Amino acid sequence: MNAYLASVIENVKTKHANEPEFVQTVEEVFSSLEPVIERHPEYEKADLLNRLVEPERMFTFRVTWMADDGTWHTNIGYRCQFNGAIGPYKGGLRFQKNVYPGIIKFLGFEQIFKNSLTGLPIGGAKGGSDFDPAGKSDAEVMRFCQSFMQALYRYIGPDIDVPAGDMGVGGREIGYLFGEYRRLKGCWENGVLTGKGFSYGGSRIRPEATGFGAVYYLENVLKHFGEDIKGKTIAISGFGNVAWGIVKKAHELGAKVVTLSGPDGYIYDPDGIVTDEKINYMLEMRASGRNRVQDYSDKFGCEFHAGEKPWGVKVDVIMPAAMQNDVHMEQAKQIAANHIKYYIEVANMPTTNDALKFLIDQKDMVVAPSKAVNAGGVATSALEMAQNSERLVWTAEEVDKQLHQIMNTIYTMSVEAAERNGLGYNLVAGANIAGFERVADAMMQQGIF
Ligand code: GLU
């Protein structure tokens, strides 16, 4: 490996030994950049990479809130404004018990390249809290969100930093966060958050966008191999908002999703999640807060596999859409043994680095990386920002058309970037390179800081 790249990775490993997810994503992105770094010796001269791995700004804040029983609780809030070279910081908020700086930094780092790939003016950021939404009442969530925003509102804004949802943060949370922002600032700046309700500036198609975008990307891959999405079977993990969007669009295009998973296990529905009743039930399951996918098999009478993941099921396409490090080496081997051709990542970093490398090396397998496949979500957030700043509302058709175009462009740009660098048809390296090139170029032009 190029000596400069290797030295930066070493530096990150030493400095962030207690943040393994962050180290993992830096290694993954940098493993694709060798040809670019070799071609641009000026990057090393300006020490671009050591600057890139250091967030421009990252802070924590105290979030104290009252539970329904009158007891007080204190959580940690985070915001990592990782890179603002190509636009205002942009990225979601994750509320989950396991949130710590390593998770926020890994997500923020991924977000830089994902946002760059969309071709839109958005920098990379992420935030969240170790607040555990499981089993909390609406009133508790509201008080938590209000307290969270009281600490954060000074540091965000439509031209500064625009948070959105991620795991544990959906339309309800964004509503409470926006209400508090509006109350504190006393002005109508709805471009400060995305994923809002439609009644106060949310965009049509935003709830569906990540899942729809993933399926549009998949269509591009299938087309490359002369195949049609119609009739394909798809195994996915997760059962949240992203999974719902995939199921909906896959069904619309004549494919069928046959698995869903949750912390309790996975369901296998060989008939496919293809009726309105089944698709809508996914929303009900998520809204119930029970966090159990077994409810689906109880209702529709299909198989439920407790404590397992759906990676042993024989299908045409696998789409991990739940969370990071969902597929390890052992499962990757099983996927290869089942001769599954299309491995399309959707969740952020769902595959461990060794498993990802193993899958890429399989002769008859095509691997697509999450930072490209799931970019439709944040891209549509950028379209929401555009509508907010124009004080206009676009139709669902208009937003969907733009989303579709953006996904096609992301795919094409990735293919071309890999080819240009002598790497053949390599969607993973192509996305890393294309995402990096735009940010690197902007950083170089803006001077060293
Ligand atoms: N959290 C989502 C992501 O990982 C959406 C971010 C956004 O819309 O800003 O890209």
C-alpha cells in the first residue's frame, strides 16, 4: 500500500484504538484510494488525509429530562460536524443505547462520502444520544427531544448544520425537535431539520426515499448484467423505515421481499411481503415500539427463526438493511456457498471489513456498498432543504423523478470512477473514489486548515 495512506491508517488506529467502528470505516474507505493518492502527490504535501480523518468540530452536551414517574435522567448528546467542504453539515441523529463517540464518528465519516456522491451541496455530519427510546412514552420522548434541542440549537441552522433522523429518530422525534427549535429561535427556519412532517415543510417521498433509492440502485446493477428485477426474490434484514421502502418499491416493480429481521430473530414469508396489508403492518410493528418481528409471523402465519439472521435463505438478492456489522465472515461464507449473486448493502457499514473483502473476491458475486445504495435518503433530505429555501412544495412525482435520477448518477459515477482507476467493475472502490475526489478537490481549493 502507498506509504502515506498506510501511515494515516496507522495514525488513526493508534489514536482511536477505543473506537473500532471508526477505525473500520477509515480502513475501508482508504483501501480504495491508492490510485488517487498516487496520482496526486499534492495531497500528501498538504497532509490532506490526516485532516480528513479529524472532524472539523465535534461536541457533546448534557441532556437531562424527566420521566413520567417524576425521576430525572441524564444522557449524553453528540454532534460531529465532520466535513463542511462541499456544503452545510448534513446527517442524521441516532438515539440508541449503544451510541458513543466511535459510532458517531464512523457514521459521520461515511456521511462525508455518501453526501458527496449525491452530487448535492451537503457536508458530512452525524449526531445522537445514548438515550434508549425503547419503552418510553410519547411525553418522555417529547421532553427528551426538547432538552436535546435546548442544548443543540445554537450550533445548527439551514446554512450551518441540518440534522435529520437515523435509528431511533423518526417523524415523531423530528417534530418535537423542530417545535423546540422554532420556540427557542422565534423564527420559521424549517430548513434546519429534514424528515419533517409534510404539514410543516417535509418532502413528499422522504419517508420512502432510502428504500426506494436502494431499489433504483439495484435495478442499475441488474441491468448491467442483462437481468430484470421482475420475479427476483430478496432477503433483507431490519423491519424499520428503510426496510419498508425497499419492500414497497420491490413489490411495485414485481420483485418480492421474503424476509425481515429484528432483535428477536427473522421471519421467512415465501409468498413475499406483497400485499398492502402486509406492507402496512410493517409500519404498525415499528410504531408499536415492541421491537419484535415475530409479530409478523404471528399475524400472517409464516416461519419465525428466533435469534437468527436471514443470511442462510436462498434468494436472488441480499440486502442487509438493519445496522452496522450485521454480516460477519461466517455469514459471508454461507452467502457465498448459497451462490447468491447480488449482495447489496443498505444499512451503514453492515458488513465487517474481512467479510466484505471476502465477498468482493468471490468470482460470481456483485457487491454494492451502502454509502452509494442508501444515499437516496440524504439526497431527498437535500431536496427537502431546496424546497424549504424556495418556500415551495414539489409533487411526489417530481421528488421521485429527481431521486431516481440521482441514484442512476451515483451508480454511473461509481462505475466510471473504478474503471478510470483501472479497477474494473468495482462498485465499492468506485463509490469510495468518486465520493472522495469531490471532497478532496473542494478541500484543496479552500486552503489548508
Ligand atoms: N441518517 C440517514 C443517513 O444515514 C439520513 C441522513 C439525512 O437525511 O440527513 O444518510
